[in-house]
Amino acid sequence: MTDMETPETVVVFNPNSGDRQHVEELRERATLRGFALRETADAGDSVTLAREAADTGASTVVAAGGDGTVNEVLRGIDAAGALESVTFGVVPTGTGNNFADNIGVTGIGQAFDVVADGERRRIDLGRTDDALFANSCVVGLTAEASGATSDEMKQRLGPLAYVVTTLRALPEFDSLPVSVDVFEDGRERTAWSGDATMVLVGNARRFVWGDDTQADVEDGLFEVTVVEDLSMVDAMSETVSGRLFSGESEHVTRFLAPALDVTIQTPTSARFSLDGEILQRELLSLQTDPGAVEVAVGDDYDPEPRPQ
């Protein structure tokens, strides 16, 4: 390939994601497949490299990293105005690979096979006025913990790092007075209002206990979970027992919505985590973008997951 030729498939690779043990394997597999590898060096590089790949005519752009890298690469493709024309792929090498799991991609070798030969599906994205997300948007305790989880802790503890920071934050976390207003069929209604520990808006992710985390990501709807204000004892006991997200808890409200406003009813703003990217807002408006992007999915991806 000459420097003037555009590679068909570009892999945007974050070498600092996860435990960093995958670097050589990624390079070898990309070379064997004839994929171009674009390696990040600084924060924000994934957005820039993905935009450049889409702008110069790559037909497939792949995020190699965790959920944060997925978000950045999709933002780059979107910035190039190429979501309609570019296929998106994922190689899970991060600490959190929830989005990859939800589209049936569970390992590096399998991911390269899926990018090359896997089924293509058009899936929804979530949007705000100035951001997007593939997996989820959360506000409250979970967002605070996400923002407080350092890269060093992720590398040392893996996914357990998020559990540790959540438990550390719980005793000092003040619940949020929140209103969640839903927009559907031209009408607005308040779906929930009160003091909440967290509000969880799932696009590809369903917030339930156990392994069944895939939401229906082709239905044009968010899966919204509101966890009421809980004392530390109640939260610990319910979480440990697995009841909090199992559908058996009286402290949890769930509903579907194509669009919603989450309003923090205090003079101060709150942290919203969009696939791990933090926004500080008093009000966040969220809308689904149905069928926004074509994605290479694995055999375990379920286009119609069993409803709860």
C-alpha cells in the first residue's frame, strides 16, 4: 500500500487501555489482516484518528480499547459525517468492555474475525445536544465513582476498580433531587421525581444483576432505571444480595423512552457519565438516534433480547 492509498479498515488503538498486555497481539493481528493501525498518544487522539480515517475514505473504523475508546471513535466518525457510510467495529482491550460484550464480541482474536466477516447490524446511538453515547448515560453515585476511578487503579484491579470506588463514595454521597421527564408521541410527562441515588439510561446496556446486560439496541428506545435514595446499609445489603437490579426491589423504577430530560433540582450541577466521558450539567436532554450506525456483531449478539 502506498502512502496515498486509503486503507479499507482502520483500527484506532489505545495502547494504555486495560492491562496493556495486548499490544503486540493487536499489532500482529492487524498486520495479518491487512488492517491499518493508528495508535493514540494523547487524550482525544481517538476522536481525531477516527475522524481522519472516515474523512479519507476508510469503509470500516474499529475501536480497540474499552468503552471510553468506543465512545471516542464513534464521536470521530460522527464528526466526519460518516455514520451512514462507515461500518464500526470493536476489539475489546479495555478495563470495561461492556459495549463489546453486548454486541457479542468477547476476545481479541474473535473480534478481528467479526470485523472481517461478522454480521452487520444497524444499531441506535444516544445523543445529547453536544455528545453521543453507545452504551449508557448515568448520573449519581455511579457517575461519581466512574470519574474517581484512576487509570492506575483500573490497570491494577481491572473491573473491580469501579466497585471499589463506588463503595468508597457511598458513605459521602448525597442523593440527588431529580426529575425525569419523558417525551413520546409529541407529549411530555414526568416519569419519576424525587431523591435518587442514581439514574441509569441504557442504550446498548440494560442495568440488571448478573450477565444479562444487553438491551434492545435496535428499538429506538432507552431502558431507564432509577434507583431511589438509599441509606448505605440498605444499598449494601440489596447490592450484595443481588436484589437491587434484579427487578425484585421496591427501590427501583424502570421504564422505556425514546427521549427524556434529566433535571437536577438544585442550584448545583451533577456529573453525567456518557460511556465514561464526564459532562457537568444541571439539565441533560437525551434522544435516541435509531439505526444511526452499522456495527459488526458477533454470533452471540441478540437483536431482540428477552425483555425483563
